[in-house]
Amino acid sequence: MRVVYAMIEWGLNRIHGIKNKIIIIAILQLVFFCIMGIISFRVFTAVYETEVYNESANTLKISSTVLDEELKKIEQMSFQISTDPVIQNYMEGINYEYYGYDVYRSRRFLLERLNSYYSQERYVSSIQMLDTLGEYYVVGNQPINDFIDREWTDEMSAASGANVWMSLSDEGVLVSTREMRKLNDLSLSYLGSVFITIDMEEFISDSLNLSSDKSFVIMKDDEVMYVKDFPIEAETLLEGATNTNYQIKEWNDRKYFYTSQHSRHSELMYFNILPFDEVAGSTSRLNQLMIGSFILILFIIILISSKLARTISKPLEDLTQKMKQVEMGNFTPMENEKRVHSSGEIEQLHTNFDSMIQKINTLITENYSKQLVIKETEYRALQAQINPHFLYNTLDSINWLAKVNRQNDISNIAESLGNMMRTIISKKEPLISIQEELNIVHHYMVIQKYRYKKRLTFEMKQPDEVDLYRIPKLTIQPIVENAIQHSLEEIIDECVIQVELTVNDQSIEILISDNGVGMSQETIQAIYEGRVKPKRSGIGLANIMERIQLMFGEPYGLDIQSEVGNGTTVTITLPTVKE
């Protein structure tokens, strides 16, 4: 996710103009929501199609159960006819004698018996029987004498008296066939064949509630037994079909969806077939609607974003133009200014910027007048100023006079003070070498040692290359002075002041530590905030820290570590500025 945010931020940074950025952001948001919408739509479509498939499979399962029950009735009728003792007697008598009154009477009674079965089921269009002499006995209105061939008789013979379903797909009929065997003879010799023809159109329309867009197919061993409302060859589409809930197959560049169900009572297999585009038609139309809506919304979003971006960018462009005028040194308010009025933060920016320009212009005018006065005052003060060399010469005279009178202490104090004052006053640059700063500390400590004698000990550790680097003048000495004031003057024991310098490629660290009374965290925080004033007229730690950060920035400054009763350590962090 961070990588995505980084890429978006990188892309926006390469786009110039807030107007273009607002439009791009709006488009990206729209694209994001559209992608989420497409994903949701795909999930919905998959769920919807699965529900359609399951519903179709369940419907076919129910339909197959109904068909199985009805076809089972036909099989039972076929079995009853083939095992009917009366019909068996008639067929046995007919098979032995072709002519005669008894044969004629047996045939008439046989037809009457078949007619009683024929009236039991309204889907039965005909019942036929074939005797061993090749004579047909037909009851009903759809004889199939001309369609019975050797393939039928071979399959019936192989079934050994069991029901065999045959079909005349061109005629739209399904035929239940069965051989009749002689029951009162252990040899079960052949007496004839029974054919029950079913009108499938009426049978399917009455038994099943099929929608007009669905096709229904009955197959047996890859052979189509019956087809309802299917315009192509079902064998081609359903070749290799398995007994699964649903499948999708393609034929002639068109996809078809079908569900299948195997009969529980026979070798038949049932299929519901539906063109796939009709299954996915509603989702396809919804998909087209979503694409159209996306394009329309994208166009509207671009228009609205462009207008909105204009209302934001135009005042900012006006403000930028003002800033360029100020950058060129024109602090005069723009007369007859025309800008797009806006509300909120941008209008406040304009107002504040105008107020700032006016104040700057006023300050420039006032400052110019003040500078004239200051220059005049400085000139007059310069005339009355004592020459610093007079002070150095006076201290030098005191030094030599003390040496003549063998007052070595006075001589050393005067010499140290002179050297210290010479470095502080004569060096006009804000940065001096570390060695020069350490010399100031050294001269200061010489003077303090004469004052505090053995109560004050000073230790210094410094690398050899200190002459190569420069630091702000009076950085270390004021902190050493503060350490003496807050340590030595508040304890009875010996006061130890330590100064240690470390230099690396990036920074200079100066540690100034004492063994004084220390301070609390509240006092340290008060020093950082400038609420603790230095004793007498010295330079406070807050002033030193502020001066360092003004010169070098926030990463540099002072760090104070102290505990009550355990002394204080002040760490000065400075950049490496070479000579």
C-alpha cells in the first residue's frame, strides 16, 4: 500500500498546476470506485449465474422425477400386457393357426383387451403387438409398423423380456418395447412383441412446466431419443456429455448452457439446454449499462472537477502573481485588482497577504527613517568611543608595572584579561577557530584560579586538529562561567570543571561537566524555554542555544543532562565548519 501511495505522490508531483491535480485526483477516485464496482459486479454475476445453474439443475431434477414416474407407468403397462394371461392365451392360439374362425375371434378379443389398456393413459398414442407370424395388432392412431427394423428386434431380444426404450425422433414419439415370453412354459419361448407409443409433445407439455426459451432433450447412449425446441443437432452439442449438474459447451461460435440428470429407473438421460447469452443476457445488459454510466459520470466528473479546480486555482494564481510582484521588490498594493472572489482559507490567504504587504511596506518606510537616525547616532557615538587599543595598552602597562615590582599574580591577571579582551573585541567575525575559543576559556580560568585558589580545578581534553574547525565566538566560555557560578558558589568542596571535545566528519561535540549540586528536570525545561535568567549579567544557556540554531538550524544546539546532587553535563553539538 505504501508503494501505491508513493507512486501516486510521485505522479502528482510531476503534474503541474493545482487544477490538473484536482482533476487527476477526482478521476483516480472515480476509477478506484469503478474498479471496486466492476469487481463487485463480477462477483455478483458469478453468484447470479451459479444460482441460475443450480435453479436449472434443481428444476431438471424435479422434472426428471416426474418423467421417471410417468415413464415407469408406461413400463408397468408394458409389463402387464406382456404377462396378461388372457393376452398370452390369445397370442399362443394365434401363433399356431393363421386362418379360421377361432383365430379371427382371438384377434378381435385381443384388440379389445389392448384397447382396455390403451384407455388407461392419455399420453399413449398407440399400443401395438407383433405375433410370431409377423401380424400386427394396433390400437390407437399412431401405428409404427413401418419403423420397426432389425436393430429394434435385436435390442429387444438382447433385453430378454425387459423394457427397452426406442424412439422415432422425427415423429416426436418415444416407444416402450418389450418381448412377450410364454409364462406357462419353463422355456419362456417367444410369443410376440409389445410396442407402446407415447406422444412426447403432449406428454412433455402436460408433465413439465418448461419456459419457452428452454429446450428439452432425452438421450440414451449418445443417441437422441427426443428433442423439444432445439434448432441444431443435439448429438453434436451433447457429445461426450456427463452426468454433472451443469456444463457450458460451444458449437458454431455460440455457447450453450445445459444441465443433465440421469434417470433413476432406466438408461435414459435428460437435458435442459439454454443459449448462454440468454443466461448472461441480463448481466450483459447490466454490464453495458455500467460502462455507459461510467463514461457519462467520468465526463460529468471532469466538467465539475474542472470548474471546481478553476474556482480554487484562479485565486491561487492571483496570489502567486502578487508574490512575484513582491519578489521583484514591489510592495505597493495592486490597484484595481480583479480576482475571483472565494470564501474560506484562500480568501483568508489573500487578505492576510495583502495585510502583510501593507505592514512590510510600512515597516520598510519606518525602518528607513530609523536607520537614518541610527546611523547618525552611531556616527556620534563613534566619535566619543574610547579606542580599544587604549584599553589593551593600559592592561599591558599594568602587566609590566607589576613585573617590575615583582607582583607576578597581578601581572598574570592583567595579561590574561588583556589577551581575553583582545580576542573578544578584535575578532569581528561571528566564527572563530576552536583553538581561539579555547584560549578565551584558558585566560578566563587563569583569572578565576587566582580568585578561588584550590577550590577550583579545570581539566580539558581536545584533539590535535582543533585548529581546522570554526565555531561561534563565546560558545564555551559562557557555559564554563555558568558552571562556576552554579557549582562552586553553592558547594563547599572542590569544584571540578571538565571540557572535552570530539570531532567527526558530520559534527563537533563539546562536553562541559561539573560536580555541582545539579538541577531538576523542571529547571532544565525552564532553561530551554528561556524562563531562567543568568546570574548577574552573563550570557544565558537559552541565548547560546538560540544563537547556534539561528546560525546552523534545529539539529544543532545544547543538550542538558543533570540530576539534583549529581552535577550537570552540557553537550554542545555543532556542524563541522572548516577554516
